[in-house]
Amino acid sequence: MSASTGHESPASSPDLAGGKIVDVVVLGLLHEPVPLEQDGGGHPTTGAVGLGSLGGIDFGVWEMSTGTMFDVEADEIFVVTAGRGHVVIEPFGSLAEKRVELGPGTLMRLSEGMKTAWTITETLRKVYVTPSCPSGRTPSEGTQS
């Protein structure tokens, strides 16, 4: 889940109350083009929907079509449920530049402020978990640096 502004248009947000289920594989997401300043090629689109919160943690589904986009991340843990690609993280703190291959089952943590380049070769969908935003907006509607 990115910290970027305005590039994701959430579908209707189902409230995932206790005992309810959501099939994250078939959940419909509305996509919007990635802003030009983040488009690294291929004119990717993204879509997201928040599914709820629990104990100060928000969770939901995010998806990106094929192409490359640049982003500045929010604190997040995610698991890829479909698709393939890779993410390159620029040097961050004591972490050297790192390339991570992404595919179904990949579990990854991102830290707020990490600068990334996402290259997706098969539409990628992930379930994310992130601290609740005090303003009430989703982490995907944060600020781009």
C-alpha cells in the first residue's frame, strides 16, 4: 500500500465484521491510472479497498496492473495473493538497495518513507495490514514526497 495521493479509487468498502468473509481473489477493485510523476513505464493502474480495522490496524486489498511505478511507502505488512513482479527498494537506513521478487505467498514488510519502484509483469494483488491513519483516509491516500 503506497503513501501516494489520489491514485487509487477504492471500490465499495465491505465492512468485515466478525464472522463475515470476503473472497479477496474475486473482490472487484476500481482502477485509476498512476499519476504521471509516478509512472515508470507501461501506464499502470492501481485499485484498493479497505476492508476494516481491528485494534488500531487497518486491512484491505490493493492491486496494480502491469507496468512500473515509483512510490514512497507507508508502514505496512502485506501478502501477495495473485500476480508476479518485483519491487526495488532504494537504500534506506542501514538497508542497501534491495530487489525482491513478488509472487503468490510472498510476505513482506515495508517501512514508512521507503522509496520503491514496483515492476509488475502479471497483475499483482495483495492483502495489506497497516497502522490506522488518524485522518480517516486509507494509507493509499497519504502523501507523495
